[in-house]
Amino acid sequence: MALQFMVINGFSQVVGTGIIPKPLSEVRGKGAFVIAAHSKIFIADKQKVIYAFLNKYVKESAGFSILQSNKIEANGINFLIDSTLKIKPEGYILTVSTKRIDVKASDQQGLFYGLQSLIQLIKKDGKLLTVPAYQIKDEPRFAYRGMHLDVARNMFSVATIKKWLDLLAFYKINTFHWHLTDDQGWRIEIKKYPKLQTQSAYRKETLIGHKRKSPHIFDGKSYGGYYTQEEIMDVVKYAAERQITTIPEIEMPGHAKAVLAAYPNLGCTGGPYETATFWGVFEDVFCAGNEDTFSFLQDVMDEVIPLFPSKFIHIGGDECPKTRWHNCPKCQKRIAQEGLKDEHELQSYFISRMEKYLNAKGKKIIGWDEILEGGLAPDATVMSWRGLEGGIAAAKLKHNVIMTPEKFVYLDYYQSLNKSEPIAAGGNLPLRKIYAYEPMPAELDTTEQTYIKGVQANVWTEYMPDVKKAEYMIFPRVIALAEIGWSAKAYKNYPDFLARLNRNLPFLKGINYSTSFFEITGSPDSSGFSLETDMPAAEIRYTLDGNEPTRSSKLYTMPIQVTKSATLKARLFKGANTVGKLYEQRLVMSKAYHKNISLKNSGSGNYNIDKQVLVNGILGAQLYNNGEWLGLSGGDLEAVVDLGSETTISEIGLNVLNYQWQKMHPPKEIMIEISADNINFKEVAKQTKFPLEGINKVLHQINPVSGRYIRIKAANIGTIPEGFYGAGTKAWLMVDEIIVN
């Protein structure tokens, strides 16, 4: 459900100004300043954008315009540059009294951000505009606060991008990372290579539904387009006027199929190639042994550089399979000539060579954390996306880092576990989770922390085919990102943020923002199954009999106790009315429920979950995004469940996940054993075939036998074989919920 201009009543009162991001210091004064038709504004350096922003807001709110003045106003509004202020770059001091408003900063960015805070302070009472008296001192925690937008998968008009830039600026986000090229389309005009516009910018059709579905189904419709250089410059200028730096991303050496479709000589095999029609990682990449590749990319950069004043160019560097390079005579010759160890060092050579070219043109590079492979280019900034590890490693090597880990800041992830959520890439990133993210890794010492320059949310658009869907995924989660990038860590308070967000929702008028953050969430623990919501003044009512809850259903007041398997359904009620979406969760009870479990190998990465999750009564979701799947990268599962005492057992099982497109492979075999003493185990079941895509339910009926300990062994396939996505890398073995009856 997405609402237009909906303010939810019942929040706890906003403490302080209600500004997002939360200012560093807020001191309430007495009274308020009244903005009237005769009010005048003085702006240092006559910044047109500041006047235009404030006057537009005043005119839309009260129907009159404020007047510009050429001198400081004793009874008006003043924007003043003061180079003596002891404040960080972009910081400001906003002083409001009954007589005047002063915004002071040491730079133009600070004045602009002071304006955004001032607008959030203005209260409307009929046609009267007032600003409560305050003394605010504010400055950013991080210098880099960004949002990435992928336009290769799905494009958005210049007008739409400008609308979003206005909101990014309003919440003090200062960097727009524009992902312009990928396998599915090339979106920037390069005049020297016209086929980029006529061929690379278009794909013959587009995948329908999720890429996990097999077989793939396509729409049969050509899709594409590109931004002219004039349009690019228009967006860059528009962003700069709002103190936003635009950083272009030109992907290399991977994600290049769209280019290769038009210029097949730049690939290792010579083609034929076509612009990708579905999402994923493809083995056809730029040939690193071909000089024409570097000539092409340098020519492209020669046209890109004049369009973007930013000191940075993002060169991608992520998800570049090495299969083609391994089998390419030119690439192998390059490895030998340059004295490189392997294809990973060849990637480092590729990135370093492009970095040198860009450095000579006065630019620095940013790349995804794969640019660490084979040795990091000398002056590169790393975007840590696969987790925290890349950022930590780069900072320890004294390289600047932007933290953008997918688990915490990827806005193509689902916003809730509700079944009615629209299709998304995967994962689960509710508003609460992104707000709780801490960008500064605790593993770094104080010196190493200085290399963490900021944080960024990423908008990958595979499943955002239009403006409405994109806005639903972006807002308000990017506003939470804005606060963790700007505000002091000590001020982080989610209930307070929600109260301020509620007050800010009118500023999202015309935006198809999501309200999924209000929906019911559930979690199991030793005391039962807990439900909660961030919807203020709402009741949760639930059933366990499969029927939908009504106003007369049981009121949730404490964790729910369940003794047999059931389907829990819950709804929010405000008075007699239902609000939000139906919550539904299957609860599975067995003799293993909440029993002690031991693992020979812990999980890996994002799937290193608490081992007790395997016996908590909640099944792993089809979308593997509810935190219930234990994942082992290359390793085997050996789990032992202690039932506490000997009991008769007739059924044992667990679930395994088979999503080979995501490197998740079923095991070679599963073996189930039973023991009375945890020493001598007897095999009771074995399975070697797991044919279903998605969840395979392994549930074996056995002749009744007495035992206390259940041991389940699942053998990982180890290395992903040729012909499968991720060939040569470790396979994920994904398991969940051990059932014993």
C-alpha cells in the first residue's frame, strides 16, 4: 500500500524541531517569526536557488511572494557567509527570533542546507506562516552522503530525476551516483561511437517476473533509449545548483554485453553478442588483452569527463567473471607480458591502467569492492557493497571508502515480509533496519576510521519498471539513509525519527512513497511468538485457526504460545477499522522445537545466523529473506539436535534451497542418523536428489525408533561446476528448520 500525503495521527510528540536529518544542537527560544507579504530576504552572493526554493515554498503555502533585498535586513531573513565560523564544511547556524531569521555558514553548501532546515521549521496556520524561535547549530557526520540510481535496467525521464534530486537535496544528500551503463543498456550519448546509441541503448525484450523463475518469460517488446549529452549536462547543472555532485558510472571490465553487441571486437570471443534481456552476471566482458578495448574506453572517457565536473569517475569493477579471460589467447598473452600471476591480477592491471588515464585527465576513480582483487589501484576509492569486509580491508590499506553494503542499504530489497509486497530483487530491508545501520566499522581504529568518507543507498532498477514502483522502493528509506549520513550517532533514535518522518510526510506530496514500515512484523523467541508494529495507537488482533482476524478476534498483548502447528494471521485495527495489510505466518511445531542444537560448521557471511533458528518453528522463506536460512559457503552441514530425553521418532526432515542462479545449490546428499548417547549413531535415511527449483522439503517417514540425538549431515557440492552461474567459486548450501516427530 502506498499513500499520497497521509499523516498518521497518534505519534508521540516530536521533541525539538522535527527536522530531518536531526540537527546537532537545537535550543528553543521564545515566540516565533512571522513570514508575511512584506517580509524581505537578503542572500549573500545573491544565490538564485536559495531564493527560488524559499519563495516557491512560501508562495505555494501562503499565496504571496517574499521580496529580495540588497542589504542585511534587521527585521527580515538573512543568508550570510561567515568564514570565521568554527563549523565543518556544509554546516550552518540557524537563528530564529521574533524579529529576524539569520542563516550563517562558512560555505554555500551550508547556506543551502540551512535553508532546508528553515523550510521544515515553517508552520502554516491558514495563510499565516510562522517559524518558532530556535538556535540551531548543525553539521554533517560524513562528508559523502549519496544515492545511486541505475538507469541501465530501467530509464527515468530527466523531469523525474530532477524531482528526486529536489528531495535528495531537501534531506541533505550531496551525491548522485548515476549508473549509466550495464549489460541491459547503454544510456549516455558518445558521439564517436554512434552504435552505442543505435544498438547498445536497446534490448529486444525484457524479462517478465523474477529472474529466479524458470523458464524465463519475456515481454517481446523492444526497450531502450539514452540521455543526450545536453540532457546529461542539464541534470548535472540542476543537481549542482542543489549542492549535489553527480558521479557517472561507466561499467568495466564486466557488465559490458550492451557494448559488445555493437562492437563485438572488444570481447574475447568476437561474438556474436546481444544486449542482455534478463538480469544477472554474464561471462562476456571486455577483453583485457585487446588494445582496442582501452582505446574505446579512453575515447568514451574523453567525452564523459567534460560533462561531469566531479573529481570522481566510477568505473564499476564488480562482478567480472574470469572465464573468458582464462580461455582467451590475448588475455593470457597480456598476463605473461605484464608478469601477472593470474586473471585476478589482470583485473587489477585493467583497473590501474584506466585509473592512470583518468588521473592524467584530473580525475580519480571509485570502484566496487571487487577492485581489491589482485591488488588495489593506487589512488582508488572503494565502495564496499558485498558486506563490511571490503570497506574494512580498504581502510586498513589507507584507501578512502564509501560504505554501501547490500544487506543494509540496497533499496531494491523487499521492505517487509508481507506476501502482498510487490516483486523485488530479494532480501529484506525494512525502514527500521536501514535506520539502525552504523556505517563506521567497529573493527577500525581511530586513524583507519578517517578513511570512511560516507555512506550511500543504492537503487538497482531490475524490478522498478516505472516511476511509481521506483518511488515506492526509494521513499522513505532513502530519508533514513540521509539521517545516518548526516546526524551524530549519539542522536540515533528510531521512535523519534518516525515521529519526525510523520511530520515530514507532507513534503512527499506527489511521491508514491511506501508505508510498509507501519506493517506488523513477527519474531520467535523462547517466550513465544512476538508481534509488533510502528503504527501509532493501533491494536493487533490475531487468529490461529486460519480465519482472517476481525475486531472481535483475540487482542495481542504478549508473546503467543503455540503447542501445535498453526497458521497465525494478524491485522491492525484503529477503532473499528482495519489498517494496513494482513500478516500471515505458518508456525511449525515438532519435537525439535527450541531444543539445543550444535553445529560442526557455522554459517557464512549474511547467512551466519544463530544456530537455534534451525529449530524455532519458522520456515525459511521462498525469498530467503526472513533470516531463517543457514548458509554455508563451500562447507558441509553437520547438525546435532538434543531432544533432551529418549523418545520415539517416526519422522525427520529439513528444507534445502536450490537457486543455482544465486549460487545456492542443493547438497550432494543428506544423511540422517539417530543416537541414544550422542556417540553411536545409526543411519535411518538418505537422499541424493533435490529436483525442485526453490525450496526442497526433505521429510522422511521412518520405522519408529527410540533416540535422543538427531544428526543431519548435508554435503556441499563445493566448487560450482562449469556451465553454472559462478563457476569456479564456492557454492552456497542453504538449510532450515529441522523437523522431528
